[in-house]
Amino acid sequence: MRLGILALTLGGVATLAAAPPTFDRDVMPILQDNCQTCHRPGEIAPMPLMTYKEVRPFAAAIKEAVALRKMPPWFADSRYGHFENDRSLSQKDIQTIVAWVKNGAPEGDAKDLPPPREFLEGWNIRKPDLVLQMPAPFQVPATGTVEYQYVLIPGKFETDTWVQMAEVRPDNRAVLHHVIAFVRPPGSKWLASIKPGVPFVPTKEESDMRDAAFLVGYAPGLPPTILPPGRAKLIKAGSDIIFQMHYTTNGHAGTDQTKIGLAFVPAETVKERVLTLAAANEDFAIPPGAPNYQAESDFEFGTDTRMVALLPHMHLRGKDFEYKVTYPTGESQILLNVPHYSFSWQLVYVPEGDIVIPKGTKLHCTAHYDNSLNNPNNPDATKEVKWGDQSWDEMMIGFFDVAFDKNMKPSKLFVEKKKKEPVNEAAMPKPNPAL
């Protein structure tokens, strides 16, 4: 009798274990944790995935996307580094979604639904302390090339201000490729003749932006800046904010009036300043049809620091990107390898734990480009490609964020350039009249 009861009990356990997944119990938690940040009204994804009614028509497409690991987008090679913002699904989650769809995508029981995830309307950061918006809509034509537009937004920062969270909110993603909001410090000569609120295309003489600081950016897939407690970006008193706007035409005229939100923290809570730097290469020429052109860039650290984020950037011919450091000891380490770069998703990679960078460490970035007919995204495989602003041009930038004592001068991060020794003409050999 006892054996019979045991057999029935084990049989019941097996039945429960084999119960097919349902949307309410099994799939919704996965979507909340991994998908709804983008797949909700007002965000970048093409359709919301907030309810069963919204998800069910796309069940087969979702199954294919997760099985092929196309979604959620994540391109880091798992053999190198671990990242706290890794958005890739676990194999268990993938199997759950695949099994759910194969079983007919049942809804399940509403009592199994987790509580809805709460989002702040219009923002992915906490309620901003300051919102800066373009004062007037920019008119984007239906066709043609639109040069980068720069818009000065007077910040009226009367004191040094520390920003822990920042987000760009595009007004019209259909015509807007990217935005970078820069901090222009007082006394800067960058864009000297720009007028507040008036879109501006600089001359070459006004394009030197070496003293500008990257505050926050937007591109497809790029999340808002949310720094941990004790870290923040600095806007010095008297600074202005300048929007760099990259618009692309799509056959339909449109307007855009983008804004950014900034969340501040008191200065006394900030221990470390975060600054965005770059290892860039502007001097390359990709031959027509080249399937695997290589470009490299370097950066040497002038002091001890900590690397806290990495953001590789290329355009439509970008194929792969690698960050590698060589320490003063001679040891080398690959920090990030992106074997399949996607221009459609500009991702930032945040390491689990800071990467300690001793003084004298050398960062080396290696990128490859496919300018051949085999690249379906290639605008024109018959042309040589060089550095340029537009998407059909190319770029090679290894952006990275560093954190350092807030009282340290940022100039220490760079290796001091050696001054040329004066020439002692008296010691120079005299010409031989006989020659």
C-alpha cells in the first residue's frame, strides 16, 4: 500500500515538473527582466510586450529571435570579461520561451502573473532635476544629406554640478540617428560663434573640441547613464551644454525636438569623477571590396585609474572590435571582444567590478571592416572609405569611461608630452667646405 502511495506521489511530482510553461507563470517574468525596458510604449522597440494580448501575435518571431540569440541584443564574447549589464538570456530562459511557443503559447492563469514592472513615464532614470530641450523643432528634409547640427543650450550652471544620471529622449527616432550632449566649459573656443538655440554647422577652425566632455549620448541600443553611488560626471560652473545631432533622411520630411534629463547629487556624496575618453583612429582608408580591413588605435594612461565602461563605435562596415590592455609588467589582457559588431545596436559594456589600470598601461583597440559585396549593410562596395561623420563613411573609436578621485586634474590621465630639447648650434658639426 505504501509503495502504491509513493508511486502515485512521485507520479504527481513528475507531472508537475513536466507541466508546460505558460505566459502568466513562466514567460512574463522573463519579459519583465529582459525585454520591457525597450518593448514598451514610447521606447525604441517596434512593439510593446507588456501583456499577453500584445505578445501573442509575435510568439513565433520571439521564439526565433531568442533561439538565434538575436534578442535581446548582446555581442560580447563570453570568453573575455564579465559584464554586470549582460542582457543575454540564459539557456534556461531560451528553452522556456521555445517550449512555450511549441506548446501553442498558452496564456495560463492570471493569478500566476507577477506584479507589473513600474516605469517612470517618459524616462528610464529617476525624475530629472533638470530637463534641457532644443528650443525649437529642427526641420529634417525628406531627402539629401544633413550635416551634423550643433545646438547650444545655456545651462545656467552657477556652481559646479554633479550628474549621477542622464538620459537623452529623442523626439523623432525615425530621422534621428544619434545625439551626444557635450559639456563645453567656460572659456572654450569650440564653436565660438554658435548662437543659443540656433542649429549650427561649424567651420574647420571651430571644430576643435578637445576641451569638451562627453555627458550623455543616444544611439539605438545605448542605455541612459546611471552611475553607482559615490560617482558622478562634472558640469563646471559657467558651462554650456551642446547637443550634437545626427539626422538621416528617410523619404519623409519630419521634425525633431530632442531633450535630455539630468539627475544631480550633492557634491559631498561624490568620491570619484567619471570621464569618457577614447582611443580613436581617424587615419585609415578601406579599399573597395576589402572583406577584412584592419584598423587600430592606442591610448596610454598617465596615472593609475579604473576603467568602468567600454563602448566600441564603428559604422555600417564595422565587423568586429577588441579592447586589449598591456600592463607595465608586460602582461596582456583582452577586456572586451565583440566578434559580430552591429551598427544597429550601439551597446555599452559595464564590467563586473572595476578594471584596475596602473600608470603606464597601454590600451590597444583593433577593429575590422567588411567593405565587400558580402556585407548586406554596405552602402557601396566599389568605393574607398575613410573617416567621416555620415553613416556611409566610417569611424574607429574605442570609447571608455574611467573613474578617479574627484579632486584629481583630468590632465593626469594622459601621458605628458615630452618637450623638444633646444638645439645647441655651437655643438653642431660644421659643414665641410670640401664636400
